[in-house]
Amino acid sequence: MVGLRGKPIGIKASVYNPNEVTEYGAFLYIDAMNWEKKKEELSKRKSEGPDPLPMIEKYHLDYILKRAGWDIIRNALNLNTNPNKVEIMGVKIMKGVSWTDQFENIVNSDSIFKYFREKDGKEE
């Protein structure tokens, strides 16, 4: 997750090849307003321990990514795999592959419901 001054900007998915000194990947832009917690949801912490990271404390992204988001993103990536290396060729889109996309196009209520439906079906 990439952010600036506590505000999420996007998700960077990449694979680095140290032998070729190359990096392949994709970037998913985030519309932070879609994931902001309401004032009532923000926890009132005591000043014990370190300050929480704003991207974790003020947005629902961390919870969504941990529960289903990372798997959904991984399934949306177009991977080129062979026995010697793995390359991320981009994000699958309707007419091919793109190096960038909007995060909400990949992780949304429909994709989350579909993910849990499929996951529940596999566990039975």
C-alpha cells in the first residue's frame, strides 16, 4: 500500500528480479474517500504505545485487504510464470492487460461477495 501524508494513494504489486535488475508490476490507484472511516468509527485511543498509522487508523483498507483484498488483487494480476522466474505483466482488464487500474474496479462489493461465495463453496 502506498500513501502520502497518511492518505492512501494506491497499491503497488511488483516482482523484482535481482539477476536482471528489473522490476515488473502494476499500480492500482485508490480513491481514498471511498474507504474513509466515519468519525463515529474512529477509535479513541489512549496515548499508550506508538501512534497508529493514519492509513490503518482512518481507512477501512487494512481490514478489507487482510480479509479478501490481497487474494482478489492476486487473481486480477496477469502473471507470466516459468520454472525460472515470475513476472507481473499487468492487471487483467476487459480488453487485455494494463499496467494501471483503479483499485475499486478490482476490489469492490461484487468481487468481495464473489470471493467469499467461492471460498465457502471450496470449504464444503
